Amino acid sequence: MATAVIQNQSPQVRLPGRIFRRRGRWWWKVQLPGQAAPRDRALRPEGSRYATSDRQRAEEIAFAIWQEALRAETEAKVKVEHAARTQRLKLHYRERMNALKDVIGSAEARAEAESAARARLQARLDDLRNQTPQTAPCECCGSRIPDDRLQRIDSGQRLCASCLDMLRQAARRHRPAVTGRGRPENS
């Protein structure tokens, strides 16, 4: 691909394609960024119906067309990249939001389950507080004692703590003293 050098511009700036003269007017055969194939373009000054006949003016017009094509191509690429990045970010944040919704949902379900369990336990505790304890009579003194505080002795009788203590003291008083050989002493 041949390049044309712009006269009054920096020497590093070179235009692609070929600037040529047709019937005394300047044309440019070039494939601009974003186009599939090269084509001939008349280098017309703005507002004119015909291509310019001045070479320097033709190069300036070609340079302006090239700049505009690059700007448009760059802008299109940026828009595409921006749209792709926006879609990726939307997807990422949508996934993150769904994950947070799941966490919140499970936390709410756990809180509801704990609240229901707490209510059941409180109801059970209230029932236990409202129940009158089961009582039974002591088979020695006859007083009514809560059932769980009565002690069953070897004979099967159920005694309160005070009667059981009295029974043990009486048994100690009547027990014969034991000698070193395990036999009772003769008194």
C-alpha cells in the first residue's frame, strides 16, 4: 500500500492509500478504518460540489477524513468494549445480588426457625411452671411431699428426708459395736 506524505504536517504523519489526480482534481484511493475494501474518494473542500485542484489542500482534506475515520472507529470500539464491560459487570453484580439474597433468605429462615423453637420452649416452660407438682404421703409421718423428694428404702416404703434421717439415727443407736474380727462384742 502506497502512502502519501503531508507537506505542511509533521514528517512522521503519513496517510495510507494513494492520492492521485483525475481530470485536474485530486482523489484518494484508501480503505478507511472500519471499511471492508478500498475505494476512490473525491477530496472535496467542505461545502464544495467538486474535488479540489490544489495538492496541498487535497492532502489536508485527506488528513481530516483520516482523522475523522480513526475517531469514529475508536469511538465505535470504545462503545463496544464499554457495552461488553457493562454486561460483564451487570452479570457479576446480578450474581452477587442473587448470592446475597440467598444468604439473607437462609438467615431469615434460620431466624424464623429459632423464633419458633424459642416459642415452643417458652410454652413448655410455662406449662411446667403452671403444673402443680405431684405429691405423695410420706409412709412414716404422713405429710404430703413432692413425689421426686421421697426416698424408697429396702422394705419398699417411701420416706421423706427427715423421717429417713431419724430412721438412720435410730439404726446407729441400736447397732452392736463391732470388734476387730467383725463379731459383735459381748456386753
